[in-house]
Amino acid sequence: MPPEKDTPPEPKFSIHDVVIRGSRPQDAEAITEVLNLPGVRYGTLRQPFQSVERTRNYIESASPSDILVCAEWHGRIIGSAGLHRKTGRQHHVATFGIGVHDEFAGKGVGTVLLGTLIDTADKWHDIRRIELDVFVDNTPAIRLYEKFGFVHEGTLRQNAYRNGEYVDAHFMARLR
């Protein structure tokens, strides 16, 4: 049996090494891996076992007004986010989704992703209102959203079925 090769240690995480870039279809497998993690799934409306094909279709079918980004650290995708503009008389409104790899939660990746989306929405797309719903027990996400000026506008009772029970969500929005 050949001797095992030593693998170099993973570099120490620094938020300054994270690159935010546009998502590409070839990122679908890595993004799906993040989206299927238990912590990411628990805090979102994602179904278990999302397929790579579904993620790829999502990226490929994005409209020109959608903003899809991912967070990359030393060649590894550790988060993704998307901002989706509404149409018609709500053209000034967008919704968004965000997911950060379980191993990197609480290390600033969500802050960088959300900051990028908001900067793009404000300076390049003239989006005046960004809205979201967040599970009432997702305190880290609520704090993140409040840091960016999102305010609580209401509570959606029994908004989603998660882990065998109905859970409430807060409806929040940020106005520019």
C-alpha cells in the first residue's frame, strides 16, 4: 500500500480572503452542496436534497434584473445570495435569499454577501425596497438584517412547515 500523501492544512479563515463574484452555471454543484447543509436548510425554505440540476437551472434562468452572487474562499464556494426584482408597479421592490456554509456561519460572510447585494441594488438597479421573511428563531439572520436597516413589519403565523412543525416568520423590509 502506498504511503498516504500529506495534504496541506487549510489556510486560516480571514474574511479579507473572501471574493464575491457572479454565480456561474459551473458553480451549481458547489452551491448545491452549501444549500443542502443542515444549518442552511433549517434557516431557509429550501427543500431537503436539492439537485444540482435544479440549482443550475436557477442560475441559467435568472433574468437580467436578478443579481446572483457567491462567496468564494481559496477556490471554495462558501455562500451564495440572490436578489430578485419584482415587476410592474412593484418594479422598485426586490426580494432576496442568502445561504452561508455551516462551517463559515457567524464569520462575516453573510455581511459581505448582503452588503454586496444592497450596494448593487442601490447604486446600479435603483431598487428602493428590499423585503424578506425570516424565521422568528433565526436570531443571527435577524441581527444581520437589522444591521443593514431592515425593520420588522409583521409576523407571518405558521408561515412554513419545518422539521415536523409549523413555524412563524417575521416579514422585514429595508427602504432606501
